Amino acid sequence: MELFTRSSAHDVFRNTRKRRCDDARLTLYGAKNAVCSGQIVLREHGEFDITGIEFSGFSAPFIVSENDVGYYFQDYIKYNDGEYPDPLSDAVSVHVPAESSQSVWITVNVKPEALSGLCTFTVTVKTSVSDFTVPASVRVFGVTVPDADKSEFSLEYFLDPFTSLAGERWGDDREKFLSSYCESLAMIRNNSLDVQIIPLLCDAKSKRISETEWDLDFSYVGKYVDFMTARVPTKYIAIRSTIASVNGDTLPVIGYDGKVTWEKYGTKDTNAWFYAYIHGIYEYFRSRGMEKMLLIRLQDEPHYTECWKWARQICREAAPGVHCGEPLDEHPSGLGLQGYIDQYIPRINVYEEGADYYDRMRKQGSTLWVYSCCFPEEPWFINKFIDHPHVHSRLMSWGCYARGITGFLHWGYNYWSDTSLYGTAPGARFKGDGFIVYPDKENLRVKPSTRLLATAEGIVDYELLKIVEKKDPAAAMAICESLVRRFNEYDDDPDAVDAAHVRLLSAAEEASL
């Protein structure tokens, strides 16, 4: 049996072989209130089974204990051009084909109250060939990462909580699914909760009652938001865009019968409806003392900006003080919305095209995030596709830090379509862009991916950079730029990422003294 270890920055393929510099000791480095991970890799000439993973012999349980350690088996997705590592399985056992490498991800959840220092332990990998013991260690640095709702960085995914996977909308199966959903969102440190309001209003039988009035029942909005925020530390409530995206000029309107029809913006009816809708959202969250958490989106990726401006003018009256922003997939839209938009969210290539403009808007008081959604597909941009190195998901937040950006939005958390465009079908063009988590239909839950773990690690890195920045801004930027200067100028070598991570932890520990 060939056995060696790799850091979390490495992709392990079926044909990955041991390097001369690899050894059989797992060494992890982490901060408090954060997860760190690494990989144990096994390879054999014949097929074999891994039948169990056990942890024992913790030298310092006040730093890390058996309850803090877990594992996943690396799984793979097959596309027309090859097989790629991405899904993670927490199955009890796994079968490994002959002449194939199998990664076992070891994850350590370092509690905020843990002491700093070194904890050693043993990982026993039980196989049908023999049992193998791997010495492991975790070096916990004396720095604590803030909870996600207190984080300097904001992360938002477009979510599909109403997937048909879980059957009845508000039944027991849905609650089981949403609980698993929340576990994965907490793991990835998602702290801006995407909420689709209109389906929830319709679930509560909302309807129009006069030419200018609607009976909007927010009970299901509250049920959903309360369920999610009780399980996922939340900084923002982001109201999903309403107007038809890109070149659209219509929006959904709830009628007298409670059904939704699509109507053109700017008419007497849509003026009355949109005011009632936005004001209803504002008053509901204000009644709960949550209005300062609100972010309102109006039209996703607007090209025809007059629609967006119309909606923004209504929001100023209906929801005073609430920031409105939007993902922007072309630079002219960003220019056209100057003076109206509070939160710029250009796609990463659009940001790089108009960086001077967006940086100027940020300095003038606008919030600046970036996003990715299928594009840019050029391989020299950092992106979240499965056929990119998964460490790109980690480097995305480094790119944000390098460019002075405070948040990242990605469209496709669980858009589990069978389409060949952005899913896991063999001919997918934007491989897995809608699959940051995977469906486990049999057990009504979601399964994480290597890109999810990498995203969480990157956000922790961003927080560490901010901690270093408070003491030495030049040092923080120097560490960042050793890996990432722009979203299309970076070093994704796993060994370079590992070295920068340890330097960052050491600098953050010193800054915390």
C-alpha cells in the first residue's frame, strides 16, 4: 500500500502519485473558531476497501479533542473531458479501484475557547488489506477568527430552498432538508441570507384587495428567516431581485386571486404594487428590529437600467435608508446606475475592466462586492468551476482582499438542474457552477464539496489578513500579494498557498498579542 499526505490546497485525482517530498505524517495549522483540514491518500495495485477511520491518542484535548475531528472520502464527477475530484462523502466505507488513489479528508473544528499550541493524535485507516496508522498534529495559533455574523467579509449564495428534492413545501421532510442545508451554509461561513419573498407570500395566501392595497402575509417569510438565522450566523438579509433579469421590463404581481402574473414596469398597477411590496418588506423587518440587516436587489444583471432606476426611486420612499445593489455583468450598467446604486457587485472580470471606477465609487461611500456566475470562463480568471483547481475557491477571497473588496456573491449554491450548461452532466460547459453542495436524495440532505471547504478556508484567511492589517497594513498586503494581486493575476501552486497560510497565521498571532 502506498500511503502519503497532502494539504487541503491539493487536488487528488485517481492518478495522483506520491512525490519525493510527500510523507506519511498529517500536519495541520489553524486558527481558533475555524476549521482546518488535510488529506491522507492511499493507493494500491489491486482494488481494496477502506472500512473505517478512527482517531485516538490526543495529546492535548484542551486544544483539540476527538469530538472536534471528522472525515470525508473524496468522490469524483465524470465529464466528457475527464474525471475531477469534488463531492465529499461521509459514508462509513468506500471501495477503491485498482491503481487508483483515494483521498481521505481529515477536518478539525478548532473551538473558539481552545488553547493555542500543538496537539498530536493518531488516525487509524482500516482497510481490507491492513490497518494503517498515520501520526497527525494540529498547531493552533493564538488568534481567534470572528463568528460569521461579526465577520469583516460578506458571503452570499443564491439559494434554492424550494427544491423538489424534499417534497412537500413545509412538511417534515423539508425541515430535515433545510437543517442539513443550514449546516453546510454555516460551514462555508455564508452570512448574507438570500431570500425569495414572493413564493413565501404566496404560501401564506397573500392577495390584492383594492387598486392600491394588498394583504401581504409575512408569516412564512418569518418562518423561513427564523429557521435559517437560528442555525446560520447572519449579517444581512438579502431580498432577491424581482424584475425579470438582464433585458426584462416586467415583474411578478400578486393578484386578487392570490396568483402571480407578470406585468410591465411603470404602469399605475405596477407602481402601486411595487411600493406596497417593498414597503411591506421594510415594515415587516422594521417591526422586528431587523431593517438594518436588509439589502434589496431589484433586477439581476440589469442591461436596461431605466427599469432599475424606476424601482430604486420607489425603494427610496418605501424603504428609507435601505441599501440597494445588484450583480452587474457589464461595465456600462455600472456606469449607468451611478447616483442610484448603493452596493456595486460587478462580476470579477467586469470589476477588473472598470476597477478605477468601482474603486472610486467605494471611496465615495458605496459598498463594493464582486460575484461570479458561469462567466468569466477564461481559464486565467479565478473561478469556481469543478475543472479549475479547487484552491481557486479559496483564492477568491484573497483576490477580494487585494482589491479592497468586502464581499463575494455566487449564484449557484444548489441549482441541481440536469442541464449540460452548469451542472454535472457529461457535457457541462460551466462545470458544476450550480453545485457547491450535492443532493443526497435518499437521506434528504446535502453533501459538501472540496470547493465548499476551500471557500470556508479562504474566508478565514481574509479575516486573518484583516487582523494583521490592524497592526501592519503593509505586511498584510505583502502576504496577500505573494499569492493574489488581481482576479486574473495569482499563484495557485498548492505549496505556495500552504506557505502563505502559515506566514499569515503567524503574523495574525503576533498582531493579536
